[in-house]
Amino acid sequence: MNYVVKKIRRKYVIDYMEYDLDGLVIHPKLKGSDYIKVNSAKFYNEDIITKIINTKFRRRFDNLVKVVITYLNDEDETDSGDYMILLDEVAKLQATLEIKYKHFMENEAYKNYMSKLYFLGINLRNKLVRINMMEEPRYQMGGMSR
């Protein structure tokens, strides 16, 4: 535990205190002048942490799913670069889920998100293979010539 003690008019007051507890640190980005400006907040209650993480992760997950479904349903299969970027984004979200949020999430929700991300990755890889097969020129072997 770390703390700072200041002397104010013959009294000692604890000005800053930091606990060595496991918790979730968030950095709120509040816009407007009506709010209290806070650089960071640390939460220790498991119910609040679960709600914050589910809301935060679900928003990122839903946005990625919308983009991936849009590209998977697209019939224009000309460029494979977009699909590679989406595949990287799926892998990045999987790594974020595993490294950052795994120990805060419920086991069932964690497995559910990982299976959905795995499914999205497989579909993107299949679409990428189809695009690469369409792009490769097909060579025909003719008869033997001298």
C-alpha cells in the first residue's frame, strides 16, 4: 500500500492512497463540462467489473461481427487485402480477450466469445482461399512439342 501524507494546519491528512488489490482500471473519456474530470478509476467489485467488461467487449465484438458479415456477404471478390486485415482484427480481438479479460469474465461467456471468434476466423480464411483460387491464373498443359 502506498500513500502520501500532507501536513495542513497542524493536522496530518492522507492525500493519496494506492492499494495493491487486483481490479479493473479504466480511463473514462467524458466529453462536456458537467462531469467531474477523472484520469482513471479502479474497480474492485466483481459484479461491476463483469458488467463493465461485458459492455466494453460486446461493443467491440458487435462492431467486428457487423464488418465481417458485410464482407462475407459481399459478392465482389477482387481484393484479398481487406480479408487479411479482418482476419488480423479477429486474431487481435481473440488475443485481447484471452490476455486482458479472461480472468475477469465468466468461463461460459469467455468460451462463447472465443468460439464465435474462431468461427469468424474460419469463415474469413475460407473466403480468402476462394478469392486466391479465383485470382490464380489457370494454366493448361498442352501436348508435347519439339
